[in-house]
Amino acid sequence: MLYAIIATDAANSLEARLAARPDHIARLEKLKDEGRLVLAGPHPAVDSNDPGTAGFTGSLIVAEFESLQAAEAWAAADPYRAAGVYSDVLVKPFKRVLP
């Protein structure tokens, strides 16, 4: 089943985000290589693809996992969590309708 991982960034976490990004992206690449990643990306803090020093307010990942517990465990091990980038993470089932 698909699950949405909806994360909110902690205040002033851009530097930590940039430092942890390579490890975060590596985990997403693994999901992609396994054919389990639907989409992933950050929420810019301003209306721009490159928000610069404004940074980001969070992230959204939609991917396939065996269960809600497996999705929660995967999200809990995200390098952004260990680095203090995320202040809150919500994991919930997702039903893809379109496209």
C-alpha cells in the first residue's frame, strides 16, 4: 500500500537540512530503485523552486511499504530526523486516484 510521509521542518533548520541531504536522498534513491517511490520533495518556504536562505517548511514523500508500521519505521530512520531537521512527521495511508 502507499503511504504519505508528511514532515514539518523545525525553525532555522536549513543548515542541518543541507548537511543531511546526501544521506536523505540516498534513502529515497533506494526506494526509487526498488520501484516503490511515487514522489518526494520539499515544501519551499517561499513561492520559488529555489527559496535560497528562506529554506523549506517540510517535505512530502509518497511511497509503497508493507504496512503502516513499516512506513513509520522508515520515516523514523530518516537522516533529517536524526539531524533535527524535522520537528514533526505524520505517516498515513494514501490512495492514489490520478494519474
